[in-house]
Amino acid sequence: MRERQRGVALVGVLAIIPIVALMTLMGLERTLVQTRTAGTAMDRTIALEVAETALRRAAASAAQWAGPPLTPAPEAAAAPWRAMLDEHGRTLPALTTEVVLHHPPSVLVERLVPTGAADCGSTAACGYRLTVAATGRAAEPGVVLQAVIAERSSVRTWRELR
């Protein structure tokens, strides 16, 4: 009778091993997915910080970097503005030494003349549309930020184009 019991225990253990192995593999897969998700979120955060820094730099140099407004202006989506930045934008040197970026940010500054004014001058303040594309350590996800600012104004707001 004892010999039979040993055989049953072996069969039971052999049945449990694949179940434990399957549970272990499922746990490893979840960990891998979470690691990828965290890496993507971190790259997006880096891209957003780089884009914000590039916007501040562009705002400080808007008068020197400004070109005429694009006509017609692309729709408010990231893809057409990325194409405009590739064609007309200025590539900024590395903004940080802590992180190696996939590509340095590019910026496009357009000079917006007030409606009804021939040009900006002492009576009419110029406006500027600043558009920035930046990436993190990988090519995707990248961000495209856009801001419209006015000379002699401290208001600085931006929007993300998707």
C-alpha cells in the first residue's frame, strides 16, 4: 500500500509544477508590460520638459527668430505642424546634458502683426506664434507645443497639439 501512495504524490507534484510555471510566466509578462509603460511615460515627460524649455528659449528670442506667418496656417494638429517644423523650423542645440535626446527640439517662431496695422511698432505690439516639437530618449512619443504671445505681456500659456 505504501508504494501506491508514493506514485500518487509524484503525479500530484508533476501536475502542480506546470501551474506554478504558468503563473510565474504571467507575472513576468505583467512586469514587462508595466516596465514598457513606465518607460514610455518617462520619455513623454522628458519630451514635455524639453519642449517647455524650448518654448521659454524661443519666447526670449522671439523678435530675433521670427519669420512671417505661415499662410495658410496648418490645422491645429501635431502632424502638419511637425512637417512645417521640419521644413521651416530652427533646431535648438542640446538643452540638457543629463539626458541624451533622440533628436534635439525644433522651434518655429512666426511674427503676427495686429489686425489693421501695417507693421508692429511703438503703437502696436507684435504677437508671436511659437511652435516646438521635442522627443525624449526615443523617437516616440514626441510632443508638439504651441503658444501665442504678445510683446510687452507677461502671459505665457501653451497648448499641446495632438
